[in-house]
Amino acid sequence: MAAADQPPAPGSTAPGPLPGSTAPSPATPAALAARLGDERLDHRFKGLPPDADGLTADELAAQRRNVFTGGFTTPLLTLSAESLEHNLALLGTYAARHGLAFAPHGKTTMAPRLFARQLAHGAWGITVAVPHQVRVCRAFGVGRVFLANELVDAAALRWVAGQLADDPGFRFVCYVDSVRGVELMDEALAGSARPVDVVVELAAGEGARTGVRTEAAALEVAGAAARAASLRLVGVAGYEAQVPDASPEAVRAWLRRLVALAAELDGRGLFADAEEIVLSAGGSEWFDAVAEVFAEVPELSAPVLKLLRSGAYVSHDHGHYERLTPFNRVPDEGALAPAFLLWAQVVSRPTPGEAFLNAGKRDVSYDLALPVPLLVRSGRDGSVRPAEGLAVTALSDQHAWLRTAPADGTAPAPGADGTADGTADGTVGRTAGTAPGGCEGLEVGDWVALGLAHPCTVFEKWPMIPVVASDGTAVDYVRTFF
């Protein structure tokens, strides 16, 4: 189904005119994102061919250059065209199969072309975390935005109020988790043409991130929101991955608390103004539990919008989500495919047991795990082989420290203090002398493909990312806005 043909979700309307427009616009997220193909390429976009300066992104895509022989420079982040489409389709199908609306978390990619493709695969809207991300969504025609945060910035609230006033089709929902937050929102929005829809955020437990800690506190916040003239209380939400010592049983128990809270607030008449009741949860680690528990939701006074918010699925990863994805528990439902490869070049071989790549902390994620060498492409003849026995043991700003992995297959040790804070020179993860010598056959000039963990901290480092077919042809370019 094309984005332009996406039907409104229950209780919602289709995207309306663009921000700042004076008349309805036929522009869709897909059409607006397509205009990014007209952007001229230059030095801002690392990894792209220097001789492509002055071309538009679409013109470069039309040349169908190979990323290894077409003048691209290293380091170079690529997205697999096949894996990207597979992942987009899989989560869209999964959500529909389980009766869930889907608002994938856009803060992962901040890529309007990917937003448009998510909407084309049936997404209800896009989730974001901060006001700037809402503005990016609106600039590219996203008609439904779920802000998974309490919004108390007066300037941002006034901007949202203006968007709601100018576009009757725009749907905006955000968290509240404090009476003070409700007061600040109501004050900033005084006199607004339309109320802002809010959901009470329930924390996942003591020590979790944001959200009310108890049902009593939730009732207090919900009552304040229901009384606020400029707000409309429409539901409850939370983030189950923050459940302490998360297990399937603990996560399901918390999700049932969330459902019970929705029923309690509804029974007290606090959703009286809601056309639909929003019930939202679901990151990338427990959406199977969300599907199971949300299937148990009792009948409430209005239709229930069961909203899933997973984001990292788009690219998936090597390591963190590869290990934690719910599809490991429900393999019959499908499997995500890692879509990222970061290609870096061997620029130094100072000793037989070590090599240095020209990609570092400015290019790769390292907050959850160090990159994993997957492939080696010979600089002599272009042959590709598995990166067996190699491990990244540390990262500097612009270098990856490559060693031979221990013979027992365990990961090399982290930094000397056991943390990822690094050493005095800014290196993350280095412990001198912990890995044996080796790197046999690896030469200066070889390209090494690295698998990366945590997509959120990968996308943010790359303003333009080639989408690459299985034969190495760059077929599209994804522009990000962080």
C-alpha cells in the first residue's frame, strides 16, 4: 500500500496540509522525502565519491556505482537494500497480524525517506523523543506524531499548538508524568485552538527512567490532565524495556499493570473526551510480550488504539538487538536481518599482531558493544573472505584497534578499568597486551566490514547513507537529520 493511500487509523484523520501552507496540499511523506533526491552532494557527506560533488543524490543513484570500485572512500557506512526492505515489511506485517497500530520510533533513523517507507508499510504514524524531531516529521508531511516524552518547553508547545491550529488533520500525542508538567503545559497552551492529547506515562519500576511510579500518582496526574482546559487525556503508555531485571514474566506483569491502569482511568470517566483510548508500549526487545498482553485488553468506553513503538528493527544490528530480538523467542513469526555494514580500510600494520582501521568513535557505535569484524576484502584483487580470528579491541576518535581474537572465542577484555570510558588519549576499550599476535594475511589497503550494535548511535553519525544491493551497487541514498 502506498503512503498516499494509507487509510486513517480508527479515531484519526489522514495527514493534512504542510506546515505554513494556506491551503490543503496533496504532498505526501513519500513525495516530500523524494525531494531529498534533489540535494546537491559535496564535502558534507563523508564516504561519498569526491567526483560526485555537484551531482544530486538521485543522479548519483542513477549511476548505479559499485561501492568498492565506484570512487567511494572509507570509512563508509552502508545499508543493505534487501535487509532494509525485509525488516520494514516484517514489522509491518507483524503489527497487523497482532492487531497493533504501529508508530515506529523515528529517533532511531531520523530519515524522512525511511519514515515514508514505514508509513507505506502501514505505520499509523511516527514516534519521536524531542521537539526538533517533531519538526522534522512535520517538515516531511508526517500526519501523526507520538512524542514519547513529557513536553514542558513553552516555545515548543506553542509551535505544536500552531501546527494543530493550521492543520485539522494533524494528530499529536505526548506523555505527562507529573502534575507540575500538566501545569506548565496548560499555561503555555492557554487559548490554543485545539487541545493537546496526552497519555499518562507509567514507569517500568523503581530505578526506571521517566514515568509515574505508582498507580496513586498516575491517578493524580490523570486527574490534573483531565481538568486542564488545553489538554485532552486520551490514554496511558510506558516503556517495558526499563523493567528491572526484565524477564518475560516480569515484563508481562508490568504490561498488565499498564492495561489495568487504562481500565481504572476509564472507569473513573477520565477518558470522557477521548474518541479513542491510546494504549502504547513496545521497544525492540519485548514486542512479543506487548502483542500477547494487549490482546487481553478488556472492552473500554471507546475503541482502543494499541500502539507499538519499536524503532531499531529498521536496520537491526550485530550484537545487542541480534541477541535480544523477540523473534528469538517466536521464530515462527520471522527473523530480522542486520542491514548495516561499516567498511573501513587497513591503514597501518605496525606489528604482526595488530592492525589499525580508519574508522573510529566518530563513525561507529560503541555505547553497547564494540564493532565486530565480519568480512575482509582484499585490496589486491577484491576477493572477499570471512574476518575469522579478528576482533576490534578499542576505538580512538578515528581508528579501530584490530587484533586477533583469543583462541577460545571469548571477547577481548574492555578498558583497564572495566568501563568504556577510555584512556587518557580518548581510546575506548583498550587493554594493552591482552590479545595474542596474528592478523595473518591482513594487508594495508584491505577493506574490513564491521558489524555494529545499537542502530540509534550509528545513524546519528552519518548524514547520507548509501543503500546497497547485494552485488555492491549503491541504488539509493538515505538522508538523516539529527
